[in-house]
Amino acid sequence: MITEEVYYWQIQWAGRWMTTFTRFTEQAIRKEHPEAIRIEGSRQVCITPETPSERNQARSSLRSNTPDVRYNLTSRA
């Protein structure tokens, strides 16, 4: 499975600091906002299954209702 950690960030936009509405990986946010500050406590792990057996495992894990883990089941490997 592919795992990515995403966070909310504080960025400078039009001369003011604001919080992002969407979570981003550090690599993605640094491309446009090298000054970005990670919001602690906003971590979410995005897991993308790569094989059919991993997709089945992820579907059964969806019922565990863990808010800091999100399964991305839309992409097909």
C-alpha cells in the first residue's frame, strides 16, 4: 500500500496568513508556499491500496471509523 501523510497548513496569501481548506503533503505545499507552517494535530494518513487483496482489506478497514486514516479506493493500480 502507498501511504502519504497530509496536513492542514498556514500559508501567506495576499500578504495575510491563512489556513488551507484542504490537507496537503509537505512536498506538494512547498512547491508554491515554501514558507508554509504545518498545523500540528491535523495529520491524516492517506492509504492507497495497490493490489486486489489490499483493496479488500481496506474496504473491511473502512468500518473501523478512524478519522486520521483515509483509504483512497478510487485509483486502480
